Amino acid sequence: MKFLEYTPFDRLNDFLSHLNLGERTIKGCLEAYSCKHTGIDKKLSLSLENEILDYLGKSSDADSSSPDEFLLSRSSRKTLIYLVLTLNHVYPDYDFSAMQAHQFFTEESWDSFKQIFDAYMLEASKEWVENNEGGSLLDMTYKALDEVVKLAECEIYSYNPNSDADPSIERGATWSFNFFFYNRKLKRVVSFRFWCLSFGVAVI
């Protein structure tokens, strides 16, 4: 995976890097990655593929009616591996390969993403309107994502681990969300994570 710089994210990342709301701080970051493997990625990709196949081999529920059906497709396993590799790049000091991360990803729609964004980023959105012109925070996020990764062609996933497997929670966040926008054609993944820190907690 290779980090890609895109100016459409700069304004949003700058706003979300220092959003102090009094008793709490909301942080956020959008990052784009190509799906081209580096040498380290190739080794980890093979390891993850073997882990998933081993998991499927031991699972008695891997049939057409099982949630594991997603993993039966090679292209789906490749998608999952890209997501895990992206997490490894986003949190380089955290090892996701040892945590059976395939159990924690959920496929989302734009509407489900919007519901979470509207609920948890309400105060951030109000702050954006007060300090910026040219649309809401969600609208600007949509436009930036669409420019970089073409939302109409994207699959959207969220990473929903328990607290023991969430780096943001481990570092003191009161809540956190990790979304991934994956475009197969472009072979590109955008990570959008946002989290909340209570007053007095060190910034991640």
C-alpha cells in the first residue's frame, strides 16, 4: 500500500486536526492509499490469505447461508486484505494481522455512514458552518471523497472491533469510527477515521 496525497482532503484534515469543543475534542483524518503492494505488504497479504483460508477450513458454518459466505470469494478476501493492510498503515504501531480482523469489518451504505456522521459529528458540523463558507461539513466530505475515489463506484466498510482491538479507544478516545471507501477499478482505498477525546486526555 502506498500513501497518496490529495489536496481535496487538506482543508478537511486541517479543520479536523484541531477541533476543540470545550470539554472534548473531536479529531478526524482522511487518507488515500493505492492498493499496490510493497514488499512487506506482499508477505502480510499471503499470511492473511492463509489465515482466512484456515479459518474457513475450521468453520462448519461456511456455507451459502453463513456470514462467512463473503470470505468464500477470492475477490472478497482480497478486499478484506486491502482493508487490513490499510489499517496497518493508518496505525503503524498496531498489529492487526494477529487479531482475526476479518471478524470486525461491516459493509456499509452511504446512508448508514451519513447517519453515524450526522449523529456523532453534529457539533463539528455546526463549528464548520460558523467558520467556513460553501456548504456543510458532510457536503464537503462527500465532494472530497467523490473527487478522490468516485463514491458511485465505491464499496464502503467500517471497522467495528471490541474496545480491546480499537487503537483509538485504547489511546483514550470516548468513541471512534473507522470507515473505508474502496474503489476496485481505481485500486484505491480512502480511510476516514474520526474520534472524540474528553478534556484532559492526551491527543492521539
